[in-house]
Amino acid sequence: MSGIEVKTLKSFKADDGYVKKNSTITVDEFRAKELLRNGLIEDYEVKSAPVPENKKAPDPDNKVAGKPKPGAQAKAK
């Protein structure tokens, strides 16, 4: 996971020591959600990866549905 930089609203004790009010810290996404839920940090944005394009291969020319086979003839009665 990548770290998220957040700004604190209140002072609190963290794993690595005391964090002062109005300071910027780097935390992982789960810790940021927890701190936000407790009202200790400002709201933050998580950058998401761009959505990839659809990379479907083009339909082959010889497999088109609804087209009669070449050389197909009607059955005799």
C-alpha cells in the first residue's frame, strides 16, 4: 500500500510518538480511515489508477453470424 499524506486537526498519540495539531503525516489508507472516523484528520483524497481501455480483439471476418456459408445450397424436397 502507498502512503497518504494527511493534515491533523487535533493532537494525538500515534504509534511512532506524539503528533501535533496542524501537522502533516503520512499514513496508510486503513489508518487514515480510522483517524478520519475519530475526527483527528482532515478529509483526504485517494488517487485511483486510470481505467484501462477495452482491449477486445476485432471480430474475425470469417466468423460473422447470420451469413450463409459459401457453397451452401437449399435441400431438395
